[in-house]
Amino acid sequence: MNWDKKDHIISGIYQGVAYAGRVRKSQQKKMGEIHHTIDLFEPIYIDDTRYDSITVDDLPILSTDRPRLSA
């Protein structure tokens, strides 16, 4: 299951706030959407509400390989 990111360490922006944490679980929904529940390393605050974990949509994977040109 390459969509399963359990135990991966990730970071990003959630509702305009930077976060970092470890994926607790990944779920594939009926329509194929993938969601990840993330336990945050440090809590984030949105509208005066504290979040110790969040659920985000699937994360895009960016390749670090550069295309190679032939001579």
C-alpha cells in the first residue's frame, strides 16, 4: 500500500498554520480519497483552539530526481 504513510514524519501548512508530526494512521475512503491522521510534535492553535493531532488529505509526493537530457 504505497498510500499508507503510517509512521512517516511530515510537515506542511494546515489552515494557514505550519505543522510537523508523525502519521498515526492512513485511511482510504470509499470514493478513493486518502486521509492521514497526524500526531503533532507541538500543538498548533487555530481560532484559539488547540490541536494535538490533525487529519489532512493525501500528501503529494514530489520526486527529487531531475529529468535527464540526452546529448
